[in-house]
Amino acid sequence: MSLFRVTGKGSQFISTRSLNSLFAIVVLSLSGSALQSAEPQSRQGNPPVQLALKPDQDSTKKPREQSENKRPPQVEILQTVEDGGGHGAELHRVSISGTARTFDGTPLKNATIYVGSAARRMPGGFEMLRGQTRTDETGHYELKDIQLLVNRERPNPIPKPAEGRFEIFGTCDGYGFTWHETCYYRPDTRPQGTELGDKNARATENAFYLDEPLIVDLMFDLPALLKGRITDKQGHPLANAKVQLGRVDSQRNPAGWGILSCRFLGNKNQPIKDPVSFSSIHVLPEEFRETHTDAEGFYEFKRLRRNTSYLARIDPGPTFAPWQSTVVTSPAEKANNKRQAVVGYAGELNREFFAPRNVTVQVVQEQTEQPVAGVRVTARSIGPIRRAGIQARSDSRGNAHLQLVPGEYKLITEPQPNQPFYFQSEQFFVKEQHGPVQHTVKLRPAATVILKAVDAQTGQPIPGVRFNYESHDSSDPRPVSTQSVYVDYPKTNTAGEIQAFMAPGQRRFVVAEPLTLAQAEGSRGELIKLPAGEVTTFEFKLSQPQFVDAETFREEVKPNPDSIYPPELQLKWHRQSELLRGSAMRVTAQLTLGRQPGLDTKGLLKDLRALDPYQIPDIDALLKKHGGEIKRGGRTIMTSTGQFHKEERLYEWRNHLHDAQRRLLPDSISFRDGWETLTYDASNNQASVYRRNFLHIHTPNDFTNWPTLRFQRPAPEDRPRPEVKIEQSGRRTIYTTQTDSESQGQKLTYLQRRVFDRDTGFIFESNLEEPKFDVERVSLAFAPQKQENGLLLPRFYMSWQRYRGRLNLVRIFEIEKVELFDQLPPDAFAVAIPPGAVFVDSRHLSPEASRTRPGRPYTTTLRGPVTDFAAYLQRHPRHTPKVEQQVHYGRPAPEIKPVSWMTREGVSAPPDTKGKVVLIEFWGTHCAPCISQLPEVRTAARYYADQPFVLIGMHDSHTSVAELQEFAQKEELDFQLAIDRPSTRKGFFGETIRNFNVRGIPSAAVIDQQGNVAHVGYFSEALKTVDRLLKEKK
């Protein structure tokens, strides 16, 4: 039965239950009312509302009294659908009120009432807690002028209403905390019938539409109590152990939001059909969901909600293995899951833990057994993720001290870059016993290799040469490194040499860079044996190959005769571009990125041009003057040489992490070597590798504009030379040109402006405008600084782009520090990864694969820390998918032959799919993401019901007709269902699912009207394919 009934359009919702109902009646009124003060809670009378503001505001900085004209706006756009990549965010001013009562209907005074956002998408740094207040003597509360987050989606094949999801919850002394099920506010007129995306008519009825007031009562019950004691296996108390309920830390991603599971199960006073989840437990005061043990190991919770299941976690510390399970505050006789800890209304939960054992690993030389200091020793767990005590460096006696709980490990030893040893690993076990553990690791000597590059004609050394190597069993080239722990991409020094410590074995060395020398005679060596503990020298005598034009090997370049700029200026710019490309450098800068929609770029450009270009401008004042926003994106550290680029980002709005030595860790790291892109992001603890340049990495090229003569295109003979206007302004020269062009029958006029220093050639401004389409591309550099090697870099750089009047991107670099190196340190390009990171490998997927056939990246979890991501990838071969039936777009689809066809009514005949678009949703009732996606699937079936379209819900093979029918009736699934046959091979959910080469659910496939595969992948993309096919048919 519905919890509410509608008494008329725009009318008040009235509860169908008695006053002791579980849920509340919330009033959402967009009509204006006097704004109450945002001052702190008072002990007397009904206290005022605590306002929740937009992300960059702080309510504590607001004045104690706010007048009517300082109320938040009716609607505030945080992000348009266009700017948000199809997802808009708005703040809508609403008012919420209601009454709090106890389980026997008594009004509850001085209860604290909160409203939290439950939006599906939230802007970065958004505050989920939107407001709070207290109830008066009658139990009434009122939250006025709350800024509620509303999500708006771009027009999709199936339209979705703009919607703000929120939850009302409360606390009160002597009672357990409580909450109301998620509410939905839609700032549109109520539709006549059922909203297309809603499960049924009741969902539409219970949504809150524009100008509809709504009242909801929160109900409080007596509290559930939970206490216990945490000790080790020997009975010693574990002090300061963290105990969490409802919201627990993620073992895989400790810096994230954690894992949520808090569900009210119902009781006789509050009977419910389905458990009621509490997603706003994020912002519930911490004392209700988290505590720590005292010195004797005791802990206690006093105000839990009864008849509730909580995800629970007990963590004695980072060197322990935490315990995680589900705790239920219900009587034991109501429990139906033996894996849950049922504690009743006043329960006790005690746990014992294996204490970590002190493990001393002594690192010695294999031949002399002399201790080796400074070696990094890592115990990488085989199984559970270990967080601390698993890594240390050996001291002067060669001892590395670890703390390990019992289990199996891979023991890894990584020597320092200047030590003549190589990376080693071995299996290691810690038994379930007490007391210290002693273990010895013998470091085997590396093979020392000296590679020389000389000119075959002159015998002179050639600096700047980089090498790859091949092994005896693989021709896959890998970059030579100076040691085996990091991939450092060294080049020959001024003597034409590289020294490297490598694992013994057979190797073939090949010149990799520069490309001209990679094609030279003698650039590919013979397969040679590298003995352990010995020095092997290999000399490459390089000469020009006969089949390559001699011009290719010419180091000097010629100015472009078609350029409007004088030859000497072209050569200055080219020398700077070569210095920039060849320099080994690390640049630290403050980076600001954003769209700045309100920025007046015309006025800003005028003011910037009027400033002294040799000084750093006051950009904050200029942005404020011209309608921009002062938003520092954080610090970026760019390390570059040649084609190798690494960027480390520290975002201002994130809570930063630190390593064991309390050093600040970057929020994200990206590296690109010209062939692959490696990334790590701390926000989701994910490390990824892609083919090619998958994403943009900021480099020094982004704040310099040095034209190069490396690549010259001859100007078309019929192109007229542009008119050039040359002006002098102090030490600067200004070139202005106008070029007329024609595109698609339209005449266009391009205006270009370049300003540079007359002596050094430093470029202060590059500007391109096209008035017809309001195109504007501007880059401005200030305060040039000459580096030790002669390279000129700005200390301030700003650029923006505008198209058709829309400002697309504004970038500001404020250069803080520039470091130049003769040779970058071995760890300069290292991407370190902490334990628990998800590793996503897409190297086996070509960029064109998504257009021709489906493909999934390989995913696993890294159980221990990784010192260098690139070195880890070298030691772990690229994932090779198993050869399965290949599914290609445009080819006949695999046969759909389930074990049973059915609907919610029971077994049925197969659907008629001839000449129709078929959408198959692969899913399962045991799969949480599948269940979450069901509303979209149900909506799609309803939306395309009158078209030549069939939707099939292909359940995996692990269910029965009766079970699926019961579920379908409960969830009102009105589309065609099927149960797949068991797969003939392991690793798949069913035979049809295997034939479509789908390894994970939920997933979707689309078959066109001719019976050919049109898409396999995400459901959202499948809907777009369905919509396109149906429109093409028309």
C-alpha cells in the first residue's frame, strides 16, 4: 500500500498510516518566506535553521542576521548540461518542514533534524549536508531556503526529468537515529499520468513537483545498544581500534568515500515492504557510526537504530587484517542469514585478531654474505590487501624490519640505483605462531653493461642516443634503463656512453633514438651474453644508411622562405623549440583550468595588453574586474625530456595523502612515452594503462609557443601572401596580418597578431580571431626568464579559446620553479602505486576496436605497493584475451537460445524478432549493479513499446523460473525475460552471454533489423544505438 495518497493536483500529501508511521511528511515550498538567522543553536525556544550553501561557500562566514535580499536565489546554475558533458547541476531554493514523534505518537522536542543530498551526481567538493535545525515543543521543525541540488540530464533517447534527491534524518538523546526513505523533488509541473522513467504510478505520485507542499513525519524509536572488546589472540587489549557501522573505510580505496550499507528492516510498529537504505549516513554525525576502543580495548555505541542491518568493520590498525561483516540490531529469531552478526537491541560483539609478527629480513651479498644497506624490501601479500608494515629499507647491518600478519607473501628486494644488483622476488610464508621471524635474502650480482655510440667515420662519441633491448626469447623491444627498479630512459652522455645494471642473460641492443640514428648502419647489435658480476662493453659504430636521403641526417635547418618572419627570427624560435624538446627539466606551477562563462575576454585582453609584459600580472584582480572566477586548480609538477612526459597533480579541493615519511603525495600522476599512457588517480585508487596518447598531459609545451622548423609545409602556389602590418613598441615587435579565406561557400576573415621581444624572440602574445563565427584563440606570456641552458620560459602564461561566442577553456600557468638536469634521476618518471589499487589494462584494445567489435579492459587488484608502474608492466606481460567467438558489428548475431522464455506471468513462447530491433540486457537478480539499472531497462521497454522493438532481459543461468517470476512480479517487469543456458566454458554467466563475448554483467547487446550485431557494451550506449536504428528505418 502506498505511504501517501494524492488528494488533488498541488494538494497536500496525507499519510495513510497512523501518526507513528515510519516516514515523514516534508513540505517543499518554492514560495518565499522570511529567512531565519543562521546563528548557532540556542538553548531557549525553537532554534533557527542552519543553512547549507553552494560548494564554495561557508555558512560560518555569513553574518548572524540575513535580510530578505540576501536569500539564496530561486535557482542557481552550478553547471549547464553542455558544460557538464551532458549532466547539469542546479541549486533550487526549497523549504522543508515536518514533525518528529516517538514510536507511540508523542511529539519529540529538541530532536536534531538534517537534510542531506542524495543526488546521483554531485559537483566536486559539494557539501552533502544541506541544512539542519531542531524541533520545538510540538515536535515541529522547519528548514527554510535550503539550496537543494537538482540534476538535469541532456536529451537522451529516453528523456529523464530534472530531479533533486534528498533524505531527511534525525537524532535525539535517548533514541536511536532515524531517517526517511529517499525523497524526489522535480521542479516541473506534475504530469497527467505516470512519469516515463518511474517504476509505476505510485512512484510518480510520491515524487514532489513544482509548487506542491509536502509534509512528512519522522519517527524515533528506542535505541539499540552495542558494545564489545577487541583483543589479540593472546588476550592483549587493542587500544584505539576503529569500529565503524553503516559507513566503513574501503580497503581498496582508503581515501575515497568508503562503502555504505545501512538498511532499516522494519518491525511491527513500522512495517515496510522493502528495506529502506540510508545513503546520507555519510553526513550523519560521526559519533553515531564510528568509535574507537579505549586503553582496555572496549568500545560502545548507545544510539543505533533498531531492526537495522549495518555493514561493520573493526580495524585495530594498518598492520592488522581488519574484520568486516554485517551486524543486525534485531532479535536473533528474526535473523535468516548465518553469516550476519545478529546482536539484538542490547548486544555484544567481541573480536580477536592475529597480531602482526616482527619479521627481520637481512639482505646480504650472495657471494660474500656481506650486509647491503639501503635495499627496499617489500612483502606483497598473496590474497588479502596489506596496508602497512610491509615495506622497509635495510639498515647498515642489512636488516629490514617488517610487521606481517600470518599469510603468504611475495618478498621483493629492490636495490638502490647505484648498487650493482638487480630486482629479485621469492615466495615467503609467515606462520600462525607468535614471536619474531628471521629471514635472509641473498642479492645476486647484476651484469654491468656499457653501451657506446660513436660516429663510424670520425670515431667521435655521439651523445643523446637512447637504446632498446630484446631478450633471447622475445623480439618485443623494451627501453634500456640504468638499473632494474625504475624505467628511466637514459641517453648517452657527452662521452657517448650509458652504464646499466641488468639481470644476467642474453640481450640484443638496438638504437631507439634519435630516429635518424635508429635507421643508421650498425644500429642493431648482435645477441650477446651478459654474465653476472662482469662488465660487458658494446660499441655501436653508426653511419648513414645508403637508402636514406642525406638531408635527413643534416643537423642544421633552413628557414622557411614562405614565412612572413625574417630568417634570423625563425632560427631563434627553432633553437628555442629544440632546447625545449631536448632539455631534461622539472617545472612546478600553479594551474588554473576552467570555462569561466562570465569572463569578459575582450576587456581582459585589453587590460593585459596595457600591462608591462616583463612583469607578472595581478591576475586575481583582473579576473574579478572582468567577471571571472578565482579558482586555483592546484599545483602541477611537469617532468619532461624529448617524448617522455610526466605530470603530477595536487588539487586544492582534495584531502591530500602522505607517505610513511609524511611527504605529500600527488592526487594523480600521468606519464606518456609516445606509445603508451600510464595514469594513477588517488581519488579512486586506480592505475590504468592505455595504448597511444589516451589523455592530455600538461607539459612545458603548454605554456610556450616556439615555432619549429622541423616540419615545414610548402605554401600552396595560389595562396596570396597575407598583408602584414609591423609595429614597434619599446623592446617589442608586433606583427598583425589579415587573411581572407572561403569555407563551405562562406567568406571568412582571419586576423592574426603576434608580439615578441625584438632581441630574444620571446613570444608575448599569439592571437587568432575570426569575427563571423566569433572565433578567438589567445595565448599570453609574461615575465620571460632565461634558464641556465639559454631556454626562455615565462613565469606567467594564460590562454583561452572561444567559438561562436562560447568560452571553451581558460588556462593559467603561474610558474613557481624550474629545474634543469644533465640526466634526470632514475625515479624521475616513476609512477608509484599504493596497495589495493585497481589495475586496468587496455593495451590489448586498439583505438579502433570500439567501432568494429566489443572489447573489455583487463582488470585486477594490486595486493601490494608498486615502486614504478612502468617497471611493473615490463615484468608482467600484456594481457592477452582468451580466443573466444569473435563478435563483429555488422555481422550476423549469435543465436539466442535460452533454457526458458518467460514473462512475469510465467513460461512463454519466444518473442517474434524478425525485422525488429532487439535489445538484450544481460543481468542477474544477485547482481547489485544489475538491480540498480532495472529502472532504465523498464523505462526503455515502456518507451519503445509501440515501435518494432523487442527488449529481452537475459538472466544468467543461476536461477529458476519460479524465482525469476517472483522477482519480476515484485519489480513489475513487463518485458520479455529469459534464463540463459549454463555455459559450456568456465568464466561466463551463460552460453548466450558467452556467445556475445560478454564477461561481466550488467551488459547489453543490440541486434539490428537484419539480424546483425550493432552494439555490445554499456546499456546507455545501447539505447543510443536502438534510437538510431529505429529512426533510420523510418
